[in-house]
Amino acid sequence: EPEVTQTPSHQVTQMGQEVILRCVPISNHLYFYWYRQILGQKVEFLVSFYNNEISEKSEIFDDQFSVERPDGSNFTLKIRSTKLEDSAMYFCASKWGSNTGELFFGEGSRLTVL
Amino acid sequence: QQQVKQSPQSLIVQKGGISIINCAYENTAFDYFPWYQQFPGKGPALLIAIRPDVSEKKEGRFTISFNKSAKQFSLHIMDSQPGDSATYFCAASTPGNMLTFGGGTRLMVKP
């Protein structure tokens, strides 16, 4: 069964450092997302990406965050200067079509900022 | 208006019992209502979903009941099993837009 894969599974970083989280969406999917989940809390939308540009972003997704699809397969989330409150599980997700419902999630990348 | 409110936050059910989780929403433009199941250390996985043109959808032991006028929907898990122990999230979206998740319900099914 096709799946969304994410690396690294866990990253520990110092406050102020840059972090890049990587995702390989399902190959024929066209819509890509990043969500985050602070421990024990709900899943929160960060950003959606289609046709090589951001289609929607939440207020969480400020100037410290950026996304990129550098090579047609990977989809990355960069946090420029990490803060303690960025510690969370970051989930990449993808789906085939705009109105086709099923969103497939990866297993997540746990980010710990010290 | 984008909020989805989920209750209860946690639920303990005996094996074989019925688990019921409820969600309410405000945005009448929502047209897709999925339920996701999440095991510890894993990403959310789609369990079952409904669109507002039907009032109920059943897949195996899992049923979504949808009340458009009350702007509420619920997940029923019949014959609950210990393997169903997980966190369940309801969600909603408007056409072509991102999912808004509820706060989650941690379900424990006791053997």
C-alpha cells in the first residue's frame, strides 16, 4: 500500500537552530500538507501546497516557516530559527485531488527544541 | 467559526460495549466529515467519513451519524475491542480546503 514517508522520525535541536523536515508524499498525489500536533493536543493545520505554491496557511505558519518541493518527489518544511514552543510532532499529508476526501498522513517527525 | 468541538476528551468502555464520540461544528460550509484513528507514535489514519447528503454511514463496526440541522456528527464503535484503544479525531473541511480537527478523544477499551 502506498504511504507517505517522513524523515527524520525524531530530531533534537537547540533553540535558534534551523531544522528541515522531509516528506515523500504518495507518488500520484497533487496536494500536500503539513500539520503539527503538540503533545497531547489536537492536530493543527500549518500549510497546504499545490502546483508548486502555497495554497493556504494558518496563523501558526509565520515567517519562520517555509515549504519547498525541491525535486518533484520530496516536500520539505523548514523552520528557520526554532523556538521552544516549536517542539511538536509534525505530520506531512497528501491527497490526490482537491475534493477527493482521503488525506493520507505520514508517521510524523518529532521535533524537540532544547 | 472554523472550530470543531469534540467530546468527551477521554472514554473508558468495557470490551463488547458501544463507544460513542460526539462532534459539533459551526461552519455550514463544511461538506466533508472524516474520523481519524491515531495510535501512539503514529500518524492519524482515516477510519470512516461522511458527506452531509446522508444521515448515516456504516463500515463494519464503525458508524457515523450525521445531524445537519443540529450541526453535529458522531462516531459509534459497536462491540468495542481492546485493539480499538486509540485517540479518535473528528474533522471537517470545506470544498478543496484543509481539514480542521476536533480536540481528540482518548478511548480505552478494557478487556
